[in-house]
Amino acid sequence: MKNYSNFVEKLRSAGLRPTKQRLKICEVLFDRKETFHFNVEDLKKILKKKLETSISVATVYNTINAFKSKGYIKEISLNTDKTYFDTNVTSHHHFYNVTTGELIDFHDKDVEEIKLKKNLPGKKIKSIEVLVKIANK
């Protein structure tokens, strides 16, 4: 495991003990060239394959929530029955395929300038992230 010490640090900084199961969660989420979109059910399936045993749902949820709170992953709201997460925590946009459930990144250069006509008093825009829902033909 190339990033073992990085994973241990990530877990500790998120307030978690670096157990074998949590280190595997880190490996699946962060030891990859491209960012990763997932929901908890998909992550559990991948982990079961890698570990050849299951990890408790509580361990997965606690780890994901700790990483989300620390800013290592972000939650993507889709108004569906599943919650998706993204290991790319920068501001960017998504296509969501309602047919397949796949989330696909696209970037600011792919969107023309967005102008909002309404501001909320006492609030400042932190980021604008576009979600485009698509379906297979």
C-alpha cells in the first residue's frame, strides 16, 4: 500500500483509529488516479471484494461522515433515494444519468458564465455547482 502513512494521518485527523478496515476504505477512496463517485452501498460491495469479508455498515458510515466533516470527500445532493459522495472536493459540475445512476464530472470551462439575479441579504456565494440530469435514449 503506497499511501499507508497518508491514510493513517487522514484517519487520525478525522478523529478515527486507523484500523485495517478503515485503511481499506482509504485505499478504495484515495489510492486511485481519478476521483471517485460512490454511494455507501457501492462502496460496501467494493470493500467486500477487496477484504473478502464484510465491514459493518456503521464503520462505513462513520468513516464516510468523518471524512465528509473533515473535507476529504463531499456529498452530492441529487434528490434521489441514494446519497452520493465524491473524492474530488474542488468546485466542479456533474452530469447525473438517471437511467444508470452514474455521476460524471465536468468542469467550469464546459459551462458559460452563470449570472444569478438574486442575492440573499447577509450571505455570500461560496460556489456554484451545476447538476445536469440526463437519461439514456
